Amino acid sequence: QVQLVESGGGLVQPGGSLRLSCAASGFTFSRYAMSWYRQAPGKERELVARIPSATGSTNYADSVKERFTISRDNAKNTVYLQMTSLKPEDTAVYYCNGRLGFLTYWGQGTPVTVSS
């Protein structure tokens, strides 16, 4: 059974930091490109960051460059999103995604609220 379980979301003040984690099971994690998406209320889901399965460049949305860092630990089947200098506009539900060709898996999401 494929599972992607996100954790680490919560309420944080503007300028603060959070680290999201996504634990994967049920598939060969190391072969999958992993991504974080987010969806704010009333908006479409958007790609935040992607990390390839092997060597290669990570990709970030322009709105999070220099503030967010995606990383993965294949030994732990986990992908992370380190978020710093958080802004109110970063408020959204954050989803983990794994993709290999036409195969794609989603987590249930973890909410992040940036507010004073």
C-alpha cells in the first residue's frame, strides 16, 4: 500500500521557519522524483519545489527561491522542505508528491499558517 505522510505543519509567525517531512512507503522511493506542492484557499495547487530521483538540479517556484530548500534521505524514504523567512502568503496546505513516469502519488497534506 502506497503512503505519503506529511508532517511538520502548523502556525508560525512571519519571518519564522518550519521543516516539513514526508515519509514514503509502499514504493521504491529512490526511483521517484519528489515534489512539494501547496494550495491556498481559493487558489489552484502550485508546485513549490522538486528534487529528482538521482543526480540533477532541484527546482523552485520563484516565490520561494532563496527561502525554501528541498532535500531527501533515500535511506529513510523521506523528503523534506525547510522553509525560512516565512510570509503570510506562504499560508496553504502543503502536499507531498512522488512521480515516476505516469505513476504519481499524493499525500494528504499538512497545513501551514503564517500569521502574527
